[in-house]
Amino acid sequence: MALYDPKIVAVSANDSYWAAQGLVAGTVYTSQADPTQVGCAICTLHVSRTTPSATREDLTAFSFAFAKNAGSNRNTPTVADLSTIEPLLDTFWANVRPSVSTQFTLADFTWHFRNAAAARDGPAVRVVAKSSAGASSTGRLPDQDAMTLTLVTPGRKHWGRVYLPGLSLAGVDSTYGRWTNTVCDSVAAAGDTLATSTLAAGFSLGVWSKRGLGFLDLYAVHVDNVVDIQRRRRAKQRSYIKTYGH
């Protein structure tokens, strides 16, 4: 991805908040008096996982935020706009699924709108069913293991992190227990492709700040080789237990 000028668009009522933040040099800050002109759409990708017989588990999930580029503003996309972004997410999943276990399946895209004028998030505005399994049959890691795709923004305290679920055992080196360089490169490239294709389509991939009521354009993406843990994804139901004593 060719780095573009770091940009933040926020409501003018929060100008003092952003003035006090540590921002990347050269950040372009746009103050918007009309809160309806500051927003984004959040797409949550739900991923199902196979479990032992007679057990049931929650879907795993991760999300991306997209704003519509309207001059210097970052607006909430329309429902019609979402069908333009979804093929870009399909490509992202297609690029990462070779590293995802066959026991994990992309189940749906669920969209919510965020807007600086809204007191709280509303119901889902669109749900699109999917059925695309991972493509790696080389073992399965514990459900709580995840790879972090970091979305770097010009606000140093406002980076986004996507915790990808279901990566297979093949992505971990057998010496140090870290992600291999190969899988790091492929996931980072998938994030880069998503960012550049989104920009070309007239939208921005970035991070929504609920505290600052603003949208921060993506400045860079990176993926490191440390295996992260998402405790909420650990198996909820046991299928076997062995007990000694009371």
C-alpha cells in the first residue's frame, strides 16, 4: 500500500480532544460541525468452528470499519454502498483462507452503521450469509490462538487490531512457537490489498473512535509473528474430563 497522508475527520465539538492526542507528523485533521457528516460502517465477519459431538460453541468474530470518502469528510456509507465493499472483503478472506484451518468457516457479513450524531449503535442494517471454509488441513490450533493484523492510524492511541481466528498449525514454526514469516507476509499482504482496493473504490478502511467521535484513515498495516490469545474464544464446553479424588 502506498502510504497516503494521515487523516482524521471528527466533529468540531471534540477538537480539543484531538488537539491533545499524539498524532503522526503531517496529520490532516478535518473538523466537521455537522455530526451527521462523520461516520462509518462496521462489518463483522462471523466465523463458525467445528466442535466435538454434543457440544455447541459461539461464533468467532472480527471487524473492519469503512467510511465513504466525500471530499474532506468521512461519511457513513449507504446500504447500497455495502455491496461495493463486500467483494473486497471476499477477496480478503480468499487471501487468508489458505492459512485458516478447514474446521473454520466464514459464516456471514453483518453490517452496523456508526454515526457521530447517534447516541448508540442501531440494529444490523444488512446481513449476508457466507459459507467459505479455510483451506489448510494441517492441524488445528486451540481456538483462543489468533494472529493480529494491526491497522495503524495517525492517532497513536487509536490503532485498530483484527484478531484473525482459526489459523492452522502449519502457520506456527516448530522451534519457537511463533507465526512463520510466510504466513505473516500473506496476511499482511491481504490487509494491504483490502486497504488499497477500498481506497480505489471511493472508501477508506480505518478506525472509528467512539470517544473522539471521529474516523481515522488507515496509515499502514503490520503483522508480527507473536501468537496472540483471545480468551473469549476458548472452548466453552468440555467434551471429556478425567478426575482423581473428590
